[in-house]
Amino acid sequence: MHAASSVHASLRISALLLCLSAQFLHAQDPEQEIRKVFDAYAAASLQADTSRMLDCIYPELFRMISRQTIGAAIHEAYADSAVPIRIVYNRLESISKAVEADGIRYVLLRYRSGSSMRMEEADSDAVESMRQSLTAVYGKQQVAYDAAQQTFTVEYESSMYAILDPAYAGWKLLEKSDPPSPMLEEILPRKVLRMR
């Protein structure tokens, strides 16, 4: 009886150690956690779920522009009745090595996106005006127009920062801009802004 309880206790300790080591290994894989938050953000953008998108954004941004203001702007972009935008896909392409500053970890994410915009009023002047605007921003090769569907499709590459700040739970995201916006310059350390 004593041997059986000793074996049982040993098995419980082994199971506990196995669980703890699995949790430790999981905690040590920041790339998996970064992919998870990017995928959550991407899924929310595909579903036009503004609230879930905002949950993924680095909260320091909300000190400068309220969460409600950013949410309203995102919602308005999705709900624009003149040119409704639909995100078709967001695909993470690469994750940089981490940079640390003041106990906060930063990585640069490169991703590829596709979106579509349906023209409700597809007269030739409106279509040409939209084509010129999109081409100026994304480049001619990235913009296509389907006249039968009255829809523009745009594919583009972009970057964002993933930030692990102990003040907040988990990795958070912040869109990168070139040149850096004044808000990014205020939120991020100079060495992070220089990440390529």
C-alpha cells in the first residue's frame, strides 16, 4: 500500500512538472503570442469588429486620442456608404528581433493586406478619381478595378509594432508610419522608431 501511494505521489509530481514545463515553454515563445494577437486583430478587422480591434491596440495611444474617438473613426471607415471598405485578408509576413527599452519589448511586424471598395456611384469620373487616389497611395500595381462588380481591390504591405509592456496584459499593436507621426514619436523610443 505504501509503495502504491508513493508511485501515485510520484506520478502526480511528474504530471505537475510536465504541466509547469509546458507553461514555461509556452511563455517563452513570444512569436506564438505575437501571432495570436495579430490574428485576433486581423479577424476583428475582417469582421469589422471595432471593439475587438481596439482591444489589440497599445493603450498608450488612447492617452493621446480617446478609445472612443479612434473607434468612431474606424467604424466610420467601415460604414462609409459612398465607398464601403471591406478587409479581405491580413497576413503576417515577418516578425523582427525584439528591441528592449525601459523594460518594454518591441518587435516590428510586416504584414500584407487586401481590401475591397465597392463604388455605389460608378460613373467614369468617380471611378477615375478613386483610381488616381488609390494609385497615389498604394501604387499602380497594387490597385485593380472590376467594372462588372463596381469594386476596387487593393493589396499592400505595411508594418506595425508589437509591444509587450508590463503595464498591460499581453502583446499590443501599434501601426507604424513613415515618417513617424508625432504621436508615435511621443509614444515610442527613438531606437524603436528606427527599426526597419
